[in-house]
Amino acid sequence: MTELSLERTERNQPVIIQPELIPIKIKPKFKINEYLELRLENDKTNIYIRNRLFNQCKYLLLKMPSDNLRDLEDINSIDEAAESLDRSMEGKHMYNISPDTEFWGHCSNLQAWYENNYDTRILHRNLAFPLLKALVEAGDKIAKREFKEQVALRLESGYPSVVMFLVNQGYLDSLTKEELDTIFTNPAFLKNVPKWFNNFKDIPSWLKSKLKAIFNDLKCQYCNIEINKKIIERILNGESLRCDFCYGNLL
């Protein structure tokens, strides 16, 4: 039986106060789909997958300085934006963002991510790929369909920090040898190889061997002359992308 609290009026008459009329602070929740939900708990935004807490770094891209907007023209992902716009991240303390505002910002970002078929370019790689993988393991059909496609897409983009993240975190294991070979021989991928590293020695040994084998089989698309090893080394060091014979662009 519900207990009722009693108060006295000036005439000493009892007044009944119903407990359900007392304001109660409700903890915000935002359900994106049957697998993915966000909750604001103790002023902290938490992500849940099938009611299990997902522990992973998350932040908002809160500031895009107006004097740097021209730099956005060639940006294709949040990863590139984060590194191009002086890493204006995790602004909760810097910009005094309230927990509620931060929570709804995360909700908006993840809702957009879901509506765009989990496009990993919308979120930072440190959150996008672990979260996508967790959704796959939870049985999300869309995540299962998109996971390998997203790994291949971002690998093929050749963006240095993303490529190294995928390599170092083992996401390339999700692709078959044939799928990797298709990506590694794609001109768009090879063209971006010089962007990855300050020195070719920084490339993991297995990937270095793979790239050397691919480059050793390259021929100029204009004059069909085999590309010699010196040119390959220059390509990998970002020094030249032209054929020494016809001066055509090699990639």
C-alpha cells in the first residue's frame, strides 16, 4: 500500500500529498534502434548495445574555426576534420558544455551515423569501427552487411592515420586475400601510399612486402614500360609519380 505524507495547514487540518505529484528527474535515454541506445548517467553519456554498456572513447567535433573553413573543401571524413582543424575535440571542459547538451549532441551524431548505414566517415575511427564491430557481434544485420565494405572503403581512401589504425587494430583480418589484393592494386589506393609514412621503413613488414610485389609488377599505362626499382622507391617516398621515359603520371 502506498504511504501518504501528511502536513498541517494553519487550521491544523491534515493535507494529503500524493508521492506521484512530487517532481522526479528522469534520466534521458535515446533509442536509435533495437541494438543501439544512449543514456545519460551521472552526467556522462553512455552507449549501450543490447542493454550492455559499450566502453569506448567518444567525443564531439564542437568547433570549426571560421578562418579555417577553406581547409574543409578536401575533407572527406571526421578523421580528416579532426586533424585539419587543430583537434578541437572533447570540448566539454574547454567550452563548458552541459552534460545534457553533450548527450543530445552524441545522440544526433549516432542517429545520423545509423541513417547513413553506419558510414564510418561520420564518426571518428576510434569510435566508428569498434562500435560497428560490436553491433556485428550483437547481430545487427545492417552492421554485418556494411562492416567489410567500410573497412575496404577506408583502407582504399589511403588516409594515413585511418590506414594505420585499421592495420594496427587488426581490421584487415576481416577481408579475404582476394579482397585485399583488389584494394592494393587499385590505382586510387596506390596513389595515396606516399601519404602514409614519413619513411617507407615505417610500413609493417607484411604490408611492405605486399606493396613491393605490386609495385614491381607495375607498368606505365601510357608507354607500357616496366617501372624500375628506383622509380618505385621514389614513388614510395612521395618524390615522383611520373614515368622517366614518357613523363606520364604513373598513378
